[in-house]
Amino acid sequence: MTNRTLTIAAIDPSLSHFGMAKLVFDVDSATFDVKALQLIDTEKMKSKTVRQNSDDLRRSREIVKAFHAFVADCSLVFAEIPTGAQSARAALAFGVAIGILAACPKPLIQVQPFETKLATVGTKTASKEEMIEWATTRFPNAPWLRARSGKKQIVNANEHLADAVAIAHAGIETDQFLQLRAMLAKTSIAA
């Protein structure tokens, strides 16, 4: 029997820190390995001569370009859908993130933030430190961001990458994905 695998992307969307994980999922064993991690950091321009909405458009385009390139070889995408904006600026950033996900060139399975935390750390209120600890312990060989000093110290910027890996973990437990996996398990063709 040959291993049947799917290449999957998992996304923690944000206008400032767009976290992406690429994983290879083994259909038969229901396990995955982290193959790539990418964090798209977009910063506001410091210049006051650029309109805010023009800068938002620039940042959004940077994300879309990198996002589409990252998922090009993936069969599907898991994504956490942003919720709960506390300000108009946060609502705009969430809208941008949702718009980018709406333009995803691959089939997308939605994962809610509470599903991600429950499926990994086991509590709806997991902290970013707990999420990083879960992901880096479970996948120690993944290409995590490390301190520049050459040490093996994991940095806090891994928050978004750890969330992306956790989103994949929650995604493979969704009803939608379990149905897809059941169909793939019945086929004799490698996925």
C-alpha cells in the first residue's frame, strides 16, 4: 500500500502578521508533518505623504501575492476566520483578512478560534505562550523562527506560525475534512 498524502496550508490571517504553515497530511494514518512556515509581516509606512487607505492596499497586495504563492502546490487550505473587533481599525483589518481568504485560489475549510485552542491546548482561553509551547513541542523540527544570536531560542513572533499549525490540527478534526478524508480513504488513487 502506498502512502496517500495531501499538501495542506493552514492560515492565521492578519493585516500585520499573516501566519502560514504548509503541511503534508497522510490520509491513511491521519498524521501530518510541518514542511514550511512563513510569516508575512506588513508594516505601516512611516511617511505622512501616503494616505492610510493606499497603504492598506499596498499591505493587502503584499499578503495576497505571498499567500497565493505559498498555497500554489496545496490541495486545500484551513483558515481561522477573524472575529471580535474592538475598534474601527481592527474591524478594517479583519475585513482585509476575510477578503484575502475569500480570494483563496484553493478550497478553504473554516476553523473557529475556539476550535483551534480546544483541539490543541484544551481550553478556549489558551494564551499565545501556551500555543507556541504546544506547537514547538509537538513539531520540534519545524522551521520555527529563532533568536538571531544563533541560539535555539524560539521567539515570540512564532505566535502566528504556531497558531497556523494549531489551525491545521483543528482543521483535520472538522466534519468537512473528515468527510473528505473518508472519500479519499476509499479511493485507490494517491491524493
